Amino acid sequence: MPLSRTLGSITVTALTDSEGAFFQPRTEAFPHATAAHWREADRRDPGAVTADGQWWLRFRSFAIRSGDGPVTLVDAGIGPADSLASGWAPVPGRLPAELAAAGIDPADVETVVLTHLHTDHIGWAVTGTPGRPYFPNASYLVQRADLDAAQTLNPELPAGLIAPLRAAGQLREVDGETTLTPAVRLLPTPGHTPGHQSVLLTAADERLLITGDLLVHAVQLVDPELCYAHEVDPEQARRSRLAALRTHSPTLLATPHLSAPFTPVHHPPLPA
């Protein structure tokens, strides 16, 4: 059964699409991390390192539901065997089974928030040949900056993702901070991609931040200054990460790639 957390009447459910070893050594993915950084990261998240020192990561989406109302899905995983992520990610994913285990039918999903357009976050958004939206009743929310950069991010995105969503009338461009409900807001956190966004939930005095790839490994909780090699703009990504962690601490982080889907953060990073 997928793990979940509640904030007031809102349930956030972590849906694991797949897991596997990263395609390059983690020391190349985080070239400025020191041995001390890695020791502390492995202490915090021992499930993220294999016996031979590889980075083992999860690929998750998150479902948000208030009561028995419609579902907002954040990210769409790595997808089926023929998805755009198939060249590097451990496809096929199991998101359909995870949704079923959580009692969610694809038709129940009213909104799909794509935190960004990297292929491990859009895999189930559009499926089949010709491509059709997997969630037939959902609006798909993408920051305009990522849509503008789609061709650069991956030349297959315009035809494989964007065109089918537009043809179905299900693509919704957003630009900057956007309120979905009084409790759910989209926050621009650019850098990983030009239009990367995170999702902030607030209920009473509780906060939960669905990070997307604002951070991708526990080593960036040990030291949020550490940049990840696969950022479009590493410096902007660093600023976004620091600003989000400082502004919204204490909070509960919901992360796609750490071993545990929910990670409490009680103290903001120290000033640089």
C-alpha cells in the first residue's frame, strides 16, 4: 500500500513508479561533494547507496486529495516500456498499479502538475500510438518557461508530449506562482529547468513541499549549496533550493528520488 501523509483534510500519497541505479557515478553527478558530505548523506539515507557505491534512486509521483474529492497528481513518473525515459530509466514503471492500490482511477485525476519536463517526470502523461493523455479528464499544468524550452530540453517533447496535450485541449500553461486551491500553490523554483516548479501545501500550521527536482539526493540536504550536474542553470537552481528551504522551514519535504518519500526539515540552511 502506498505511503501517505495527511494535512487537515488533505491526503498526500507517494506513488513509486520504479527504482534503480543511476546511469553515472554519483561523484560525477555531484562533483563538489566531499567524502564528509557523502558519509553524512549515507547516514541520513542509507537506502540511496548500493554495496558498490552506486546511487540507487526512486522515481515517484504524489497524489493530493481533499476528502473524497478529485485528485491532483504531481508528476507522471518514468512511464511504460516505450516512454521517452526508456533510454536511461528503469522502465516500465508501475504507476497504474500504484494508483489502483491507492484507490485512484485515472479518470479521478482532475489536475496533473508537471514540476518540469525531464523525461522521468512525464512518462505516463501521454501514452500509446498515437499519443493520448493517460489521464482523460485532467488539465496538465506546466510552467510557460519549460514549454518555451521544450525543444532544447528534449527534441522529442514537442511531438511526443506537448502536441497531444494541446490537441486534447488538456494543456494549461501557467506563469509564475499559481494558486490551485486555498491550500495548494505552485511555486516557481527554476534552475533545474527554466520552468521548474514545486508544490506547497498548507493546512493549519502544517506545511508540505513537493519538491520535484529542487533537490535530488540527501547530500543536498547535508549541504544545499551543492549543485547537481544535470541542471540547466546550476547557480539558479542553488538559489531556488536555498530560498525554498529557508522560507518554508520547518516543513515536510515530499521528494521524488530520496529513499523515504517524506522527509522532515526542521532547520533552514545556515547563511552562505
